[in-house]
Amino acid sequence: MAKKQPAVPLMLRLPAELHRRLSKDAEKAGQSLNSEIVRRLEAPYRESGLDTIIQAAADKAANAAAEITIASLLQQPDVTAKSFSDLVKKTFREANPELYAWIQRKPESES
């Protein structure tokens, strides 16, 4: 169970209509007005973490697709080292265009 953070008291002025709507939503959710406000204030921070998770999943999916493509190419009898190398470069370029462009610009002495 997560350890509860100490709360800091805060005096807050809200427009009456907003207070009414928040109170109504809190009641529907079976929680206090304070909990409803905190939940809503925390939402953007939780969502930014979700964006990171979604991006990581997309990256893994792209890598898996690249591995499948490479594996299927290796099973073909007419594959040469050059065609395999070209496919790896193409797959990497499509999966990571910014990194690929940066690598292409980087001088050999920095590699």
C-alpha cells in the first residue's frame, strides 16, 4: 500500500457554480470534495506518465516488427550480406528517423 503524503492546508476560493459542480461530482463518486479536487489536479501528472508508457510500448512494437521482418528475410535463400545490411538500415531508419538522421550527420571521429 502506498504511503500517504502529508497534506498541506490550502484556502481556496472557487466560483459558486464550480463549487456546486465539483460537490455534485464528488457525491456521485462517493468521495469528499477535497478528494475530487485533488484527483482532478493530479490527473495531468498521471497522464504524462501514461504517455511515457504508451511511447515505450510503441517503441517495443516497432522493434518487434523489425525483428520479424529481419527474421523473415534471413529465411529467404537469395539473401546477401548487402541486402540484409540494407534492410537493417531501412528498418532502423523507419523506426527511429531522428536517431538515424543524427547518426548520418555525426562525423566518423565521434563514433
